[in-house]
Amino acid sequence: MKKPTVSSHRFKVGQTVFYTPGVSGRSGVFTIMQRLPPESSDNQYRIKSADEPFDRVVKESELETAM
């Protein structure tokens, strides 16, 4: 049998996105640094803000395209 395919990532490395955390955290504009394997059925990304010295791992459902 063939394995079910995971949906492709919606965002590209280097793309600017708006992050809206589900429960806690700082929302704002971030850059996609890396695409990560999905958790459950939601793709994940490593993102970075120019205003913070660290990066974050977030779910695709928490991201929107930045204008």
C-alpha cells in the first residue's frame, strides 16, 4: 500500500509571514527559516523575527501571508 501523502508546505523559506500564536507568545512579522515535518496534520516551520535573538517552531495554521 502507498503511504498517504502529506500536504505540501504553504510557505517558502525566506518568505515573510505574520505569526498569530494560539495561546501565548508574541504575534508579529517573521521570516520562514526552515520547513519542518508536520505534527499531526499541520505542517511546521522554524521562524525568526529581526526583533528577537532566538527562533520559534510554529504550526502552519498560526501563520498568514504578510502583505
